[in-house]
Amino acid sequence: MKINWKVRFKNPLFVAQLGMSILVPILAYAGLTVQDLTTWKALSDLLLGAFSNPYVCGMVIVSVYNAILDPTTRGLNDSLNVLNREVK
């Protein structure tokens, strides 16, 4: 798996997509919306409960895989153009 993580994490859209790919399946399973998370304790309780549930963990893994996957290349690798790109 050859991925240029520095370039990806420099992109705010990728960071948002990755964050949402973790949070949205957890919220959907719990039947909540983002507006329901009004305290840090509520968020931490939700995350702890989710990661103790194998089904939710599986859904998060699939969602993160889809966020990382580059549909323009084969497998999980980045293109040569992206691999050779430097972070500015």
C-alpha cells in the first residue's frame, strides 16, 4: 500500500471526509444526529460504546476504506503523480 499520507492530510477535504467516515456510521447506528452531541462526555460515551460493538467497528472500517480508496488507481495505491508530489 503506497499512499502519500503527507499530501492527503494536507488536504482539508480528505481530513473532513476521513472524520465523517468515522463519525457518521456511529451516529447512524445510535440513531443520533450531530446536534445530539452537546457535550464532550456525550461524544466520548458514544465513541466508547461504538468501539466496543463489533458491527459498528466493521461499518467504520468499511467507511474509512472507502474514504482512503482512490478510484482512479488500482488497489489502495496512489498514482505515481501523487506519490512523487511534495508537501508545500
